[in-house]
Amino acid sequence: GEIVGLVGESGAGKSMIGRTISGLLPDNFSVSSGSVLFGGANLLSLKKAERRALLGRKIAFIPQEPLSALNPVRTIGSQFGEHLRHIGVDKSRRRALMIERLQQVQLRNAEEALLRYPHELSGGQCQRVLIAMAFAGEPALVVADEPTTALDVTVQAQVLDLLMDMRARMKSALLFITHDLGIVAAIADRVVVLYAGQVVEEARVDALYRYP
């Protein structure tokens, strides 16, 4: 249930860490050393099938660009349903679970939203869909990679509140990657500061902000 803020300047490697944990590194990238420990297992040494089985079920990822993260030629319902199939939700339960999760993230007319294409929704609505998908399997860990960056300030606050609400409901741990030190101060238990790919500081949030 802990919230860890991962902060650092552009190019420090924050998103790469998030994608390494989530198994979403680009094809031409690989990890040459180190380990990623989750539930006592090193994710980097698991077979592809074993690691894929964890993604979505135990480890979820929320990207920073909601409109580009969703397939533009498929409906929300089609993409959400495929995700539920991947995490093992029985076909008979999928529609009800999709509607339940979309209602939990306060997306109006959830049933209608399932029929929409991403371009028919706003950026904030698409991010709500991605949050609903991330929490569909009640994951132990959610990696949120600057999930409010592409949104305007008012929508940012709404999406952040929803993310905190869903995390609390599911009792998930959250790795929140951001440039925004104000958000970290408001939500995080602990802060990790990254510089040039190296952790240079780590502290409880109150201590770091008082005595950086």
C-alpha cells in the first residue's frame, strides 16, 4: 500500500525504470545487470510466459500519453475486454466488470463509453479508462508513468484523486513517476531521487522536503 514518488530531471531514467519493472522496454533495449525483485522473484530471470502472466494481474502500468496508449481503430470495450481476457477474467464476467471499473473512475455513461473509439473521448476520459484497466485485476503494484502530464491542470487534479481512490480500494502499492514535486509532497510516503540513472537520494517525504 505504500506510495513511492520517483523524481528526477528529464533523461534521468525514470520512465526506463518504470518500463523495466512493467516488462515494457522497447525491443532494442535490454537490462545488462541488476535485478528487479517482486514477491521474492527476480522478474528479469523469469521466463517470458511467467513474466507476462504477472503483468496486468499483479503488476499494472499507467502510461503518460493516454491517447497514444489506446489503439485508435478499436473501441474502448474491445481493448478493455482483451485486457480482461489476458488477466484471466471469464468471458461471462467481462462486461459487468468493465462497467463497474469505469463507474469507479467516474466515467459518465460507462456502457456507452465501451462503444466509443479513443478519439471520441477527451484526454482525461482516456486516462480514466487506462486507470480502470490498470486496476481491473486488483494488482499488488501499479507503476504510473507521469499519468497527469498530458492533461490540463483541472483534469490533472481530478485524475489524481481517482488514482488515489482506486489505489486505496485495491490496497495496491504505487510507484508514481513524475517531475512534479508538488504532487509528490501531497501523495507520497517515500521519495526516490534519480540523477543520470543513479539513485542519489531516498527519504520519507516529510524528511526530504524539510532537509533535502
